[in-house]
Amino acid sequence: MAKYEDVFQRSLKQPDNFWAEAAEGISWYRKWDKVLDDDTPPFYRWFTGGMMNTCYNAVDRHVENGRADQVAIIYDSPVTDTIRKITYGQLQQQVAAFAGALKEQGVTMGDTVIIYMPMIPEAAVAMLACARLGAIHSVVFGGFAAHELAIRIDHAQPKVLITASGAIEGKKVLAYKPLIDKAIEMADHKPKKCIIYQRPFIKADLHEGRDLDWQELAGASEPADCVPVSATHPLYILYTSGTTGTPKGVMRDNGGHAVALHWSMKNVYNLDSGDVFWSASDVGWVVGHSYIVYGPLLKGCTSVFYEGKPVGTPDPGAFWRVISQHGVKVLFTAPTAFRAIKKEDPNGEYCKKYNLKNFEALYLAGERLDPDTYHWACDLLDRPVIDHWWQTETGWAIVANCRGIEEFPVKPGSPTKPVPGYDVRILDPTGKELGPNQEGNVVIKLPLPPGTLPSLWRDEEKFVKSYMSTFKGYYETSDGGYRDEDGYFYIMGRMDDVINIAGHRLSTGAMEEVVSGHPDVAECAVIGAQDALKGEIPIGFIILKAGVDRDFAEIEKELVQMVRDEIGPIACYKESILASRLPKTRSGKILRGTMRAIANGRQYRMPSTIDDPTILDEIIALLSTKRAAK
Ligand code: COA
Ligand code: AMP
């Protein structure tokens, strides 16, 4: 039997043995009683009874095992013209000191802490310090506005909020403090303390009694030790977009997460301890959690923290400069980053200036890898270009070309085969399994492997309703796709109202909530339309209230500002179309799927439930007028 097939079959047929063996890669204070606890499906738990600490595994044990002088984090920040290297020994000191500071502020096992930080190593120090104490962190991406942060503060109920005085986004300096103050003012829950890391280029004013200076606190604290936690104790909550304005708090445990990520470093990415891994994402997304911070550190790799963009900081050679300067072996980013580079440097002239001798492979995820981008990257780099599919919920790859096990020939457009641990199937809407080349709902047969979400934070009901109810015994990914006759999977896109903008997951439902709050808007539908650079961008179809006769261009500007203020610039909401009606079913449900198909030039079937089919002609005409105007 081929190597992959053997490993894959073993992972499904003997999950206990398989994951117990993988768990040997982690240090435990106490071994588990049960590898897979399946007493209360669909709530599965891994390594119940086991005691460990994620921070110990990611930092301290490497120091104890002779890696104290190895670089753990390379901070490379073209926007501040800084390169700083932090060894495992230094990281241990910094994390222990900051954990001590948190402890002195009353943070203890089970408390929640929100982290709103730019891409600086202190973000990792804050995350690891929480893990050290058994506190549960929730990192919020810096591109979200105060209102979104307030929603997360109210749901996570943090004792402490950790932030920085500001960030540099491309060429713009962003002050974080006014945004933080506004979010706390908007939220019902008030964190007791805010800890602010002052950056040299922008100083934050501190509120007497609430705000504390990171540098002062960490300099004066008593270092804290790692606290043993149970394997099932939550490590973090990461909010992600669902179909409504209320984000889902994806929960991650400690034990299963550490085992799965450690295992994935070799088996999925083919990395060993000591290798340099660069995940060009942000700590605010799941890729940042798993593969900027936890995965590489659990494995004893060197992780690159990059505070910059693929282009413009300063040029489209930025990625090649970082790879060559730091000896990066594997780069992980989103296809959008490559499309941005390709747009500015189509012939790859910048790439030719650098020596990429240590560079072994490029991994892409976060959105569908279109064959054009795949071929361009392959031709440019002359190295494996590996697409892999996953979600915030799973925390690590579901389908990938596992180069550490057995490398398969790539079929452009396919992330290849299921990763061991994931029993991926294609079902029709009635739950019937579909055969090769038949497109349907991509689902995963339960149980999900370690490292995936055990539930949603404080919302077990929503967990069951969102993921476990449509197809009994399966996790619903909400992606559509198919498998071919060789067992390669093709992921074609979301089947719900979640869209993927530049590899970032956002909810059109959340945008609709904001847009419909405009005083002149009677009704709206926001859909994702294809975009050559960002994959998808949102477009709003707007019905104005009767009697409104203002210039629509003015209203459009106000809508753009409202979405920026309420959700954040990252939503990239820039286009609205004035319509007189929206296509609906006879029961009044807006036919967003049909509108999406029209906007993306895909074939669609006239829904049998449509109230008035002539509206679709109007939508087609409006879109083509808008495109022509662009
Ligand atoms: N904090 C605050 N604002 C942020 C931000 C952050 N961390 N990240 C992005 N924004 C802002 C941007 O400044 C921009 O604001 P603007 O409308 O005022 O210009 C807006 O959000 C949209 O950002 P982005 O989608 O990043 O667009 P861009 O035009 O600045 O850059 C790319 C385009 C392609 C270079 C960029 O999208 C990119 O690097 N994509 C790769 C995505 C990626 O790595 N995804 C990781 C998931 S795996
Ligand atoms: P996120 O939770 O932000 O990681 O977004 C997850 C969603 O991104 C998935 O449900 C997919 O729709 C999409 N996605 C991620 N990786 C891929 C990929 N390699 N191919 C196709 N879609 C992807």
C-alpha cells in the first residue's frame, strides 16, 4: 500500500493509536485517560484526563532541550525598518515576565483576555503568556472597527485587554488607542485593565486607573511559571464570520491542538525543528494562530513575523527579500498575495535579484487557488506550489498534499487529498453520498480529528445548529465541491453568505445589517462578486425608501463610510447598485445565491419558487451597466 494510503487509513480506522502516537511529540504532566472521548456526540473531546501546558511545549521545553540560543522569532518589519531576532531563551524570559504581569493584574486560569495587536512579536508574547497561565485569549484582527471589537468584548467578557499604541498599515500610521477607547465605551462589559505596548512612532495617552504600560509592567513583574491545564481546557477563542452580524466564537482546546499542530508541521509542511517557516498572514486570523505562533514554536522552528505587505513595502520583491535574507524553507500565504505581486511584477524581475537557495516549497490557502495564479507561481519559483484547504473551525488543513508523508503530482485547482484524520465526503442536499465528479456539499464524517473546534464559546446550541444539524453524523463545512476519480478534492466556494476577500473571511449578512441601517435604505442584498485581485469583493443592491430623491452617489459614499466605521476597512465595501426590486421567493426570501451566480457569470437555474422572474433581467442589466461604468 502507498505510504499516504496506509497512514490515512490508519488515522480513520485506529484513531486512538494514531493520535496517541502523535501525542508523543508533546510533553505531558500527566498522560490522558482516553485518547478520543466520544461519550456525548457531536461533542468529541481528545486526550481527556491529560494535563499539559501549551506554552511549556512551545517555549520552555525547547530551552530545556538545548535550543535556548536558537532564534524562535524573526521580526521583519519593512514599515518600521526593523529586523529583530528573539531566541527561545529570550522568548521564555519575555513570556514569563509578561505572564507574571498578567498574574499581578489578577489574570488566572480560565479568565479571558482580548488581544488587539499589530504584527509585532509582543502579540505572540501576549498569547503565550495567557497560555502559560491557563487564561483563554481571543485575538481580534486589527482591521476590524471599534464596533466589531465591542461585539467581541461583550461576548468574550475579558478581564484584561492587551493592545499597542498603533500600527503601520502599508504607508498609513493607525492610532489604536482611540479605537480601543471607543470599543470599550460601546461595550456593556468593561475590561478591568488595558495593557498598552507603546510603539516608538505613536504614543497612546493612558486612562488613569484603567490603562497600564506594557514595558513598565513587564519590567517590574515576578516571572510566572507554566500552570498545568487539562487537555480539554480552552486555549483560545477566535471569532469568525458566519452568515449573520454576530460572529462565531470558535473554541480551541490545549491538548488536541498541540498534538495536531505539532504533527502537521512535519507531515503536512515537511518541516523539522530548526527550520525557518514563514507564514505571511496576521495573528488576527487562524493562519496566524496556527502557523505564525503555535505550530512553528511547538515544533521548535524559527517563525518569521512580517509586518508589511507583499507589494509596496517597498516593492513586489519584498517576499523574495525576506525568504533570501532569513533562509526561509517554507512560505505560507494566500493566493491574493501572489496575484498582487504578479500584477506589479508580471515577469518576476524582482525575484531574479534574490538567492532563494533554502526555499523548498510554497503553500497557499485561505481562498481558492485559481489555476492562473498556480501556474504563474510554479513557473516563477520552480518549486512545489501546494494548495491546501482549511477553515478557522478546523484550525489546520483538511485537504492537502502532505509532502511529509508522500508527495502527489499536483492537479491545478485541487488541494489534493484529505489529510489523515479527516474523513471527507460529498453529499447531496438530502444527505446521499455522491460519487466522483458530482458536485455537492463537502462534509467531514465525525469525529473531527484533534485540534478542530470542540464547540463554540458559550454557545453549544449554535455549534450544533451551525455545523452538526444539516447532515447527521457529519460536520458541515459550508463549502461546495467534488472529488474526482483519483480521490483528489476540488473546493469550489462557500454555499452560504460568507465571502472571501483577499483571503479574509467576512459576512455579507453583517454588511447587510450595516447598510440597511442607513436612514434612506428600505432593503438591501450584499453579495460577493469575483475580483481579479482579491478573489471576491462585496456589492450591495440597494432599494431606497419611497420618497427619497437624494443623489445616489452621495448615499453610496455614506454606505462605504458606514461599513468602514462599523465593520472595518478590511470589508472592502466600495460598490453599491441602486435597484428598484430584489429577486425573491414567493415567501419573501431574497435569492442571494441566484444573484451571486449572475454577478459571477455562472450558470444558474431559474428557481421554481421565484416570485417574479423578470427581476433577474433587471439585475443582469444593472450589473452590466456598473461594469461598463468601471
Ligand atoms: N489593520 C488595519 N487596517 C487594515 C489591516 C490591519 N491589520 N489590514 C488591512 N487593513 C485595511 C487596509 O489598509 C485597507 O484600507 P483602505 O481601504 O483604507 O486602503 C483595507 O483594510 C483593505 O485591506 P487589504 O485587503 O489588505 O487591501 P490592500 O489594498 O491594502 O492590499 C493586498 C491588497 C493584496 C496586498 C492585501 O490584501 C494582501 O496582502 N493580501 C494577502 C492576504 C493574506 O495574507 N491573507 C491571509 C489569510 S491566509
Ligand atoms: P477561514 O475560516 O477564514 O480560514 O476561511 C475558510 C474558508 O476559506 C473556507 O470555508 C473556504 O471557503 C475558503 N478556503 C480556504 N482555503 C481554501 C482553499 N485552499 N481552496 C478553496 N477555498 C479555500
